[in-house]
Amino acid sequence: MENGSELEKWGFRGNEKLSAALASAVTVRGILMKLFESLSKDDPRPTVPLGHGDPSAFPCFRTAAVAEDAIVDAVRSAKYNGYAPPVGILPARRAIADYLSRDLPYALSPDDVHVTIGCIQAIEVTMAVLARPGANILLPRPGFPYYESRAAAINLEVRHFDLNPEKGWEVDLESIEALADENTVAMVIINPGNPCGTVYTHQHLKKIAETARKLGILVVADEVYHHLTFGSNPFVPMGAFGSIVPVITLGSISKRWIVPGWRLGWIVTNDPNVLHLSKRLK
Ligand SMILES: *Cc1c(COP(=O)(O)O)cnc(C)c1O
């Protein structure tokens, strides 16, 4: 295969554009590996891995026994060995809808819920649905690099808006208005925030909703850390403003229930009366 002419016979090249995009987006794992390599050599000092996104690596974090029992019972019942509907089985969608509705001023229906393989697949599916030719999406900076990698893979143009460190990493709403045009399909917020840990106030989320409504763009709310908050702001789901602007909420059990390996996530349409997204996405 060293021989150039031998290689030319084959259609396979790999996706060069994608590998360049992935390298430039700088993955979380890539940075952690670099840090790890540079620290672990002869330095005797202990390290605290603050960049580690998997709490199950620490024995003090263990999910609830009822959750483990539920998995064991489900496997032993032999009722769930077959293919499930692509959107997820009804009891799971209903449980997710009921659980998330506890924080909302209206009730979600199981039809609003699409079960995914962790929040990562929720991001993938949502971006793929939004990426019509020529579209662009607004992403937070700093943010979660997986959004940039996915956008590159599907030719969705990315425009970054800044989070303002002087104002607790709130969204710079003026820059949103300057960035958006007729091809902007959505803006993404991560709340509670990764990597900054901010928990947005009710008031700020409402302003985000009003700005997005004015611009005619959806809000994609990555709430994978929902209810895992530091500081005094309580968690408010973006879906609480679903009557102002259609919201697509992404989440999973990975972080809150300390089981990222179980790979259970969701895409939820919070859109009781604007576009009725759950009907349109069928
Ligand atoms: C961890 C994380 C995800 C991925 O969640 P999984 O359920 O593990 O796939 C998505 N978004 C953010 C902001 C995250 O921190």
C-alpha cells in the first residue's frame, strides 16, 4: 500500500474534510489525553481530574439500587429482547414525558419524546434534522465541541455567539441578533452550562426565548446536567418558555444518575402552541 498507484485503484479515501474538521474542533477527550500525557511522567503530585466527565470512575458515585434492579428485572423478563420502535417504547417515552413535565407549566405527551442512545445521539439526530442545504446554526463559545464536529460532518454552517464572563456567562443576546440571518435555523444553549457551570435565571431564559422568537429560530436546549446545579440559581428548563418559542430539549440519564455507560437519552419537543413540532417531525 506504500505505492501511490496501488492506493489510487481504491475508491476508499476516508473523509478528509471530516478528519480536518474534527482535529480543528479539538475534542474534549483529545485535550484530556494531552493533559494526562504531560502530567503523569515523573511528577509525584496527586492530580484532581476536574475535566473528567464520567463520575462512575469514582467509587463514591454510584447510581441508586432501584435503578440497577429495574435494569436487571427488565433483562430477566425477556420482554425487551426484540426490536423497539425507532422513537423508543411507549412506557419509556411516557416516563420521560411525565418526569420532565414536573418542571413545566404544561404537560408533555409521549409523542413529544424520542428516545436516543445518550445525549450524544440526541445531538446527532437534532443537527441532522436541522441541516437543510444552506442552513446555519448558532453555537455558544465556550461550548461543547461535539456540536462543532457534528456540524462539520453534515455541512451545517456554524456561527458562534459569546457567553459573557462578566455576566455569569450569560448569552450575549445582541450578538445573536447580529449573527442570525434568513438561513439561521436554531441556536443552542447548554444549561446548566458545560464548561462554565452557569445556571441561567428564569429571566435570562425568557429573554433568550423572546430573542429567538423575534428572529424566527428554534432553541435547542442541551439540559444533560438538568438539576445538577452549583450556586443559588435553581434549574429552570428552557421548555418552560415553549409557548414563546419552540424548544428542542436534549437530555439523558448519564450525568444525573451517574450511568453514562447505559446510553439512554432523549430529544423532546417543547412546543405546545407555536409550530407543533412533534406532529411535523413524524
Ligand atoms: C456529557 C454531555 C453530553 C453527552 O451526554 P451522553 O448522555 O453521555 O451522551 C452532551 N452534552 C453535554 C453538554 C455534555 O456535557
